[in-house]
Amino acid sequence: MPIIVNDLSFTYNAGMPTETTALRNVSFTAERGEILSIVGHTGSGKSTLVQHLNGLILPQSGKITVDGLSVRKVPSDLRKIRKSVGLVFQYPEQQIFAETVSDEISFGPINWGYSGRELDKMVFDAMDSIGLDRSLLRSNPFSLSGGQKRRVAIASVLASDPEYLVLDEPTAGLDAAGIRELVSLLNERAAKAKGVIHVTHDLELALRISTKILVLAEGSVAAFGTPSETAEMLCEKYIDGLVLPEVLALSSELMKAGMVSGITWEPTQLLKMITEGRRVAF
Amino acid sequence: MNFGIQISLNGAEYRYPESVKKSLCGLDLEIRAGEWIAVLGPNGSGKSTLLKLLNALLVPTQGICLVDGQDTTETDAPVNIHAKVALVFQNPEDQIVASVVEEDTAFGPENLGLPSAEIRERVKNALIITGLWEKRKSPVSSLSGGQKQRLALAGVLAITPKCLLLDEAMSMLDPASRRDFLSLVKAEHEKGTTIVQVTHSLDEISDADRVIFLTDGKITWQGGAQEFLSQSCDTLGKINLEKPSISILRDELVKLKLIHESTNADARSIMKELCR
């Protein structure tokens, strides 16, 4: 069963002069075995939305269900939902609290009742899957570099092996090797029929790795579909604050000028289209 | 004109107290007044530590760091240097101190002991150029991650620094806000401010005067930004960097002689060349 978000709205500081509506009537479904990317401009409501998925924020209006369980103020249900939906925060410092990497990563599994060899295996597997060197086990996570801290934050959620992995801007601060490791991790999770929900402002990355893309603008759903459907929609309709990846923008212009046969965000694909287009023209 | 300042590192080393490994190993670096330097390197190569030496948050465990002629180990160095050299952190939460946007922006100038009329003026300018003026009365907690990053920059611009240190300061911004942020940095550079910018994104470095590449706390490459960017994908891949897709396409089109080699790596320039 999936995560179903139905007609979700949320307003910060309701009734105050600083009232801000973060989400307006958002609906979508996140299936297991899929990588769903949520993209949108700064302040479009992405982080507010994902914090709803494990009940950190409870819906003000609308409904969310996780595998049939409703996200609402029922402690026993919320405990099940939080075991099922693991959220990696936007800033590792918001999440990390322990004095050693080992304590940090084992905290989740210990809370769910794991111990001994099984616990050790969970910690090691989580570290390996995100390229975190085992020699760092005794290190203080706060003394690590930005990229390593991010890996600790991801490993600590991964260690509990949640059914749905939700990551808020996980690539910020990662080098190219880190991003590659992260992408292969997301693919592995999806291949194991786990759900992956990934917030990013990098539309190009989203187009490259996702099964589905949800585009948020000013708190509303501006597009929802496969990467191809999303790319087509975005080339047709301008969304304030959302910049098209350069290769996609170029392919769209070339198509309008009749110089290529379709749109794409892949440089090698566009190169092929351009050379084919030239052959036809001459 | 806001003349930037010069910084020099001479055999500078740094080792964190709890660590066995040095984060920076004998760095020699001369940063000229008004120069824009981009610092690249893999995670854990010492980039953030370098920035902390440059604004005297840390002092070298060996070697010397001179900021505007002053040794950072001198007792009054932090006070003098913090009025001239401002650091925008990777995580804006590390530097936001107040609960309301305009109060946070006023924190720096207030600490410099400026008259209140000038503080108000500086806060207003900083919030207008960072696009946060409308949000001046908002609680910081209501801002998104990207807006917090802009607030961190506003707080720093309000002290009108002579040197701006950016630690992946654009990592949480969407592409549109990134362009805006980058043009703010360009405007600061044009005023003469010295810029030292740490990043993983090659599309942010084309305006830098010099690129330095760090590996395990040492400078392993330095040269011009265009020279750095002209390296092949394979070479960049080996040092853990990814060329932007549009640059990959541009290079291939140049190789096929479909566009001129002087064409910039952006959709508009390539389109113009292809239609020529």
C-alpha cells in the first residue's frame, strides 16, 4: 500500500499578521518501488510537505494515509508511521545529537528493539551503503566535514530500514562521489520495493533519477507525472521561480525551431537529435 | 568603492583538537585584494577549515595567517577581522541569532556600535538586495531553507565586509535564487570586495579569478577558472567533480564543428550559434 496525500493544506501562524500559507490542496500518491522527487522553488512548501509524511507536522486540513494508517494524533498509529517513514532532515545538524557516529546510527534500531550482532550489522550496512568509512565509528559526528555529516544523517535513518525513505535536499553539501552513492542507494531501495521520496531543487537530477516528479509552486501542485510528462509540461508552461535545466531548455527551443524531433534533458541524446536533424536538413 | 583586503597564508597547518589527522597541511596562499577565489575539493578536504582560518575563527596550529596585515593569533585580531571579513556558513542555522528577520540582520551592525539611523539604513539595503524586505517582520522560523540562506547573506552584507567568505552558501537555493545570489556576489566583487567561495558546483565558478583545488588539506591544483573548466569530463571525474550537462553538450558540438569554440556553455548562446 502507498502513501496517499489527499487535499492537504497548511498555514503557518494562522490568524497572525505573519500568516503564511505553505500548502494548498496538495494531492498525490507515493508508491513503493518508486523514486518520487518533489521539486519547487525556495519556499514552495517542499519541506513542510515532507514533514507531514511521518507526522512531524499533523494535517490542518486534508488527509494523509501511510499503508492505510491515517496520520493524526493517535500515539499508537504515529509510532507505526514513524517506524515506517524515515525522514532525513535538510540540515544534518537538526538531526544529529549523539557523541559518536556509532551511537548516532544505532539510536534508531535500539529504539525499535534491536541489539547485539543484528544491531552491528544494521549499523555497518547503513554506513557501507552511503560510503561512510567504518573507521569513523568512534568519531564525534559534529567534528566531521559537511559531506560526512550528511552521510551520518542518512545512515542513521537508513539503519532502521524504513519502508519509505524521505530525504529533504540530501545532495546539498555532497561532492560528486557522494551524489553518485546516494543515487545508487535510492535505486537499490526502489528495487527492493521500498518507497523513496526525495526533495530537491535540482530539476535535472530529478528528471534523471525519478519514477515520478511532483512540482510545487507557491504551495500548490503545478505538475505531477513521469519525468517525460513533467518535462513536456514544464516546456509548455512557465512556472514562476522554476528554471529549466539548460539542456532541456535548449532542446525545447530547437524543437520549436524545427531543428530536433523532441525534447530531452540528456546531453548525449540531444547531441544525437541535433546531428540527425542536420542530416535530414541537408 | 569598497577596497577588498589581502590575506596570506604561510605554511599554515590546522589540526582539530580531537583529531589525529591534519585538516590543512602547510598551506601557502596569497589572496590579492579584490580577488575572487573559488575553492574546490572533495568532502573532508579542508575547504571549510580553510575559510575558518581566513576569518580568525580558528588560528593555525602551525604557520602564519595574515589578514589585512594582521597575524590572526594576536589578541585583538578576532575583533578587527570580524569587522572586515564575513563568513556565510554552509548551514544558515549556524549563524542566525534572532527570531525576527530584521532583528537578525541588524545584529552585525549593532555589534559594530554604529548609530541607529545607519543600522536601519544598512538593514534596509541588505534586505532589499536579498529580496527579503517584504519578510522583514516575519519570524525566522517561518522562512524556508533557501530564504534562511538569503537571510544569512543579508546579515553579512549589513556589516559591509571587505572580504566575503562563502561556504557552499548557495547549496540550498533553487536555480533561480542561485542566479540572484550569484549576481549579488558579483556586484560585491565589482565593488572591490575580496571573495573566497567554497563550492561543489562548477556552474558557480566561471566568474572566479582563480580556482584552487584541495585534496587532503593540500593545494593540488591552481589556475584560471576557464582553464579549470576546460578539462575533460574524465579528468574532472577523477577528482570527483561533475561537468554541467550543458558544458558536456557544448564540448561535443565544438568537436563536431557545429558551433564555434568561443561559444558559452548556456542554452541561449548555443541556440544562437546553431541557428547561425
